[in-house]
Amino acid sequence: MSDPVEPCRDFDFQQGRWNVRHRRLTARLAGCTSWEEFPGTSEQRPLLGGNGNIEDNLLHLPGGTYRAVALRSHDPASGSWAIWWLDGRAPHRLDVPVIGRFENGVGRFHADDVLDGRPVRLRFLWLGTDGDTPRWEQALSPDGGASWETNWTMEFTRA
């Protein structure tokens, strides 16, 4: 018996093993211009017959190494993806899911979240997914999306 729904191929570019160059602001939404860089690895494999995937990450932060996963699932009815983040330092808490889709080669995903007790808009971008070096960016907006501060980037190269 075959799967009832054709798999969505949006995240096929990321399947396999990767070396990751992380770059993040040392403070978020604080006018900070100081960045820290650190290495990591990532491995992604499909789930749910191709309509989902899991990305297992090892991050070597300056303050210590930790693991985290991104869990993604596609809803064929809406055409959107949901992405949850599970951080090994808080293993019983899934972050709020970002919801979105790929259009014209760019993945855009958003959620409402809270930072230090204040509401923020969260955005993930997937860029360069048609080449050998995809890039992920995370940004926060304190004003409902009128302005954005990119606070974390990940540059992927095949392991």
C-alpha cells in the first residue's frame, strides 16, 4: 500500500550530514552589535513519508556544547510547514512552532513568542536552498514585524 499523500520536497535540500558555521548576537533586542561565532554539525532525515523531517544538531557554543533538534511537519491541506525546536538544555520544553512555506526559493516562517517577558514576533528564513551552501536566519521583531533584528545565522556546508 502506498502513502496517501505525495511527499513535499521543500526540505530535501537539507537531507544528510552538514558542517555548520553559527553566528549569533550576544544579546537580543538590546542594540547589541557584538557577534560570537562557533561551529556545529547537523544531520537531517525525512519522516512521515517525506512530509516531515528531523534535524539533529550539535552546537559548540563558547560556553559549552549541547544538542538540539528541529522537528518539521508539512500540512498538505494548507501547504504550510510547522517547525518546532527542542533544546537539550531544556529537554521537556518544545519552543512555539514557526509556521510558513517556501515561495520563490525562500522559506519564511513566523510565530508570536515572548522574550524576557515581552511579546515578540519570531521569523526564520531559509535562503540559498538551490545551491551547495544553504543559510538559515533567525530574527526578532519587538514591533509586530515593522522592524527585524537578525540575531542568529547558520551557514551549511556538506560534511
